Amino acid sequence: MDLESFVLEVSRLREEAENAFRDVRDAASLEEARVTFAGAKSGKLKSIQKLLGGVSPSDRPEAGRAFNEVKQAITALLEDAHDRLAEATASPAAAPLDVTLPGRPVRLGRLHPITRTIREVQGIMARLGFECVDGPEVEDQWHNFEALAIPPEHPARDPLDNFYLNVAQGQDPLLLRSQTSTVQIRVMEARKPPLRIVSLGRVYRPDTADATHYPMFHQVEGLLVEKGTTMAHLKSVLRLFASSFLGGDVHVRFRPSFFPFTEPSVEVDMEWGGRWVEMGGAGMVDPAVLAAVGYDPDQVSGFAFGLGVERIAARRYGVADIRDFYRNDVRFLEQFG
Ligand code: PHE
């Protein structure tokens, strides 16, 4: 092969390689181009190198130089294409920062309105001397019913009205607590009077969700046991609480009611915006309950109340449907300060 034809072959190869590497867009096409041109066995560079042997010895130094040039060129093309790909797939953080873009406000998170309500209630009750305590959400029959004087035949224990758990046969039934009154018992079992506690947490009932019901909701449970406690103390505490939480002088109304663990028992209404709204139940702790936890009903008396957190939050914030608290719609949640 003469020198001229060899040099022509070399320059054709160079042009072909330049085009091929320019079109490389991803790792697969880069590898394909590498094998085609620089492949060790049958790459085009290798084929041209073989032609060198056919060039006359006098022309060989010149042909060799041409070959080396194209070999270096292809190596450089390969490296360039590789670098280009690496840059394109680098993390966005590595992208150049455009300081001319307008600034955007940082979106700040905030506490859920129910969490805010819980913390606020805890704060108000703490100022009235009530210590904040917690209780388990999975309860036994004793704490959810029996110690609260709710006997086995009571409709509140019906499996259709509670979330009972699957337990091994022969084991005591367990359920998701249906009220926070369970915590009254747990605290009285563990401590001696005087005591003032408040407990806020989730409770569960298989209710169909509507504007005022949800299968999971929150209650505030308050309990005070001291010598000489009366209904007047109960009403004062609830009124102070309602006035602090809702603002202004909120009136509280008691309506006669029944709970197995309080005697007398009342429904608690609060006046707000010219309307009476039911907020929960309350009463004087039944002497039988005091006796069941080992207190002497002749020595101490107490009151207890249970309010719906969603209800008082809905009143306070003007929310018409409590399901909105759980829809996780940021447009709704963002409205709470
Ligand atoms: N636990 C009752 C309920 O869920 C409310 C209540 C609490 C009533 C404390 C009296 C005393 O309906």
C-alpha cells in the first residue's frame, strides 16, 4: 500500500470517529463508539495498524506518524465524550448557580392544629395545677370498663362499638381504648390523693366518619381528687379553662346525664358565639370507683371531666367538619398560624 492511500485511510477514520463521538449521548453509545474505533481486537484503529505492515519500509516512518496522530485523536475524543457524559449526569447541586433568579420564600412547616390545641390545653391546665400524664392506647377490660363501673352486659362494651384486638384464646381481651377515662384509673392505682392530672390522647370508636365523628379522635381527661372537692370546683375549673382557651368570659352549662363512673354526672356545654355547644361529659368521681382503687370515699372526693379535643378545636377555629383535620390538605392546614 502506498503512503498516499494510507494517509487517506487515516484521515477518513479520523473524520468518522469525530462524527461518531459527537453523537454520543449516553453510556451505551459511548461504549459502542469505543469498541468500534478503539476495540483491542477488531476496532478500526487496529485494522489500520495492520495496514501499516503493507507500506514500503521507506514510507513507514511517515505512515507511522500519521497513525500515531489518529490514535491520539481518538483517545482524546473518547476522554472528551466521557467527561461530557459525567458532567451531564452529575447531581443538580453541581449545576451552576444562577444568582440572577428571583428569590423564593422558604416554606416553613407548622404544627398540626390538633397538636397545637393539645399543647395549649396542657399549658392552661398546668397553670391551674394539673400535671400532664399519658396512658396506653391499647387497654385491657379492667381499665377501659370494669374499674370504671361499666359491667360486662353494658352496651358500651359491645364488640360492634369497640376495636377489640385479636388475642390468643384464653387470654384477656384487649382493645383500643374508647375513652381517656382509663388514665384516671391508672393514675389512682399508682398514687395517693391529693392529685390533679390531665391526660390528652387518642381514643378509638368504630363510628362512621361524618362532620362530628371520626373513628379516631382525641380527648382531654381531667381528674382532681382532694379532700372536700365539690361540683362548684368542677364548674370553676371548666369555666376558667373555657375562658382561657376560647377567650373572653365563656359560660359553662351543666345538663344532667349519666356515666357509670361519676355520680352525679353531667354533660358540659359551653356558650360561644351566642350558641350552646356540647363539649363533653363530667361529674363527681363515683365513690365506688374511689373504693375500687383503694381510696377512702369518706376521706376524699373528686371530679373528672372528658372533653373532645376536635370539638373544642373546631369551635375555636371555626371548623365545620372535623374530617378536615385529617385530610392532610395543606391549604387547610396552612391557615392555622
Ligand atoms: N369518658 C366519657 C366519654 O368518653 C367522658 C367523661 C369523662 C365523663 C370523665 C365523665 C367524666 O364519654
